[in-house]
Amino acid sequence: MNLTLRKLAAAGAAAVAAAALALPGHAAEELKVSTALGEKHDQSKAFFTTFMDVMKKDESVVKLKYIGGPEVTPNRKQGAAMKRGLIDIIMSPTTYYANMVPEARLTGISNVSPQEWRKNGGFDLMSKVWAEKLNAVILGWGNYYGYNQFFIWLKDKPKPSKVTGLDLKGLKMRTTPLYTPFFRAMGATTKNIAPAEVYTALERGVVDGLAWPEGGVAFRGWQKFIKFRVGPGFFRSTTMATMNKTKFDKLPKKAQEQLVAAGLNYENTSGELLNKLAVIDNAKVFKAGVEDYTLPGEYGKAFTSTILNANWGDAEKRKFSVDFKLLKSKMYKAGS
């Protein structure tokens, strides 16, 4: 090669190197995020603050894009959409996809904290199931601030029962798979209705009440028809942040670590925030005239017993892909 050619080759190589240095780094991969509950729901607010906002601190590798809630993808179809990769991350009560994952029914009736669940092996068992049946990675089990976050909300005065604690014979109750076993044990007729349709259902007499966690009642205006909040409180939040496993596995290690860290933050801190929001909502509900009615003494004990026995009995009949007794031992402490 003569001198002129060598100079041209060297100049060309230098130009290529300079151009490479001038090019921007790889664009962050965008992940689609949806919530099974509306954007303004308290649980969604807690998720945005403790998960989404954490991820925004470093968007060099992945960037989250909120594509909407149930108005975009119906809440009971979000699990299937995530499994297929149409949505990358969902925040959803697990019972909304219990038809695909029977083990999802155990989250609400568990009485161990998320921290215990991770230490005792429950997380590993559930992760195996979520991967197999939902093609999902569990990022965080959020909104935990106690084992008594749910109540029954009724239009008419409760009828105590010495057998089941609460007599719901002749009443129509809005349900999800989490509530159906104990509602039927108490004699109710159950109706599957989306949260967005509950107001109209109450207004038109389609249902006489529902089970629902604290929070989001006043926001939805249900106190216009609901007159009694019935306890003792029961159950805990079933809501998890989960991600399509195929997409997760393809991400760089840094992105995976970010998502796992944000999921843990959601799991460990969202409950405190949600509790504060529930206190505000409860104040509005009671100010509107809703009576806080706690079943007394033996009635209360029968009520709690009916709920737990009906739901754990129903769960035991289902076909699980992991040993039911082993999983139950990780999810439930008798006598607690």
C-alpha cells in the first residue's frame, strides 16, 4: 500500500472511530405498565409512588410507560395480556387472574407478612407457580399494613348469626373469587361485577352490598347507598406487581436489579402509604353516615371462622402445581 492509500485508510478509521464516539448510547427499553385498578384508586397511587417513581430515578436502561388501567385492558384480562407479552408489568389483585393461577386465591387469606413469606420459602414456591402458569416474575406483594384490611359493606342493617357470624340469606353480593366461598357459606347470592360498575349496581338494587378493603369507597361514592361497614376486619391485600418473565429474562442485569429493588420497595413501603389514604377515606365514609358495625363476641368469632374455613376449604379442593399442604404452611399460621 502506498503512502497516499495508508493516509486515506488511517483517516477513514479515525472518522469511523469519531463517529462511533459521537453516537448516543443505546436507547432505554420502554416497558408497558398497567394497573387492574383505576389510576386514581388508592392502591394505584401507592404503586405509582413506591414503584414507578423509584424506577424514574434512573432511566438509562429501562423506562416505564403507564398505558392505563381497566379502561384500556379489563382488569380480569390483564393477567392473560401480561402472560402473552402485550403488557410488560401489571399491578393487580391476584384474584383477578385466579382462573389461571388457583394459588392466587391464597394471597388474601394468608396471615404472614411479605417479609416472613420471603424468608420461609413461600416466595420461592409462589414464584415457581407464577412462572409456570402466568409466565411472570413476582416483583412485589404490596399494600400490607395488617391482616384485617377488608370489611363487608351493606345497604341494610346486618343480621348476626350464631352459626356463620353474619346471615346474608336473600342478599345479593358483589364478589370476586376471593369472596365467593365465604359469601356462599353465609347464604348470599353472588354476582361478578367490575368495581367501576358497583355504583350503578348498588343504585339499581342489583346488589345489596360487597366485600372491599378499606380505601376507595368514598372516592367511588358508594357511601350514598352503603349504610354499614361490617367487621371484624379480615384478609389482607392480594395485590402484586408482576412482570412478563420472557421480557424480564431478556433485560440487562442492571435493569433486572432495578426492577427487583423497586418491587421490594413497593412491597415494604406501600402499606404505610395505603394505610394513611385509608384513614382519610374512612373519615369521609363515616362522616357521610355509614355506621362502623363490629359483630360482638361469639358472633365476631363465628364470622372470622366462617371466612377462613370457607376459603381455605375451597382452596384445598383446587388443583395446585405445588404441594398444597407445604404451600399453606408458608402462607398461614394457625392460631394467629
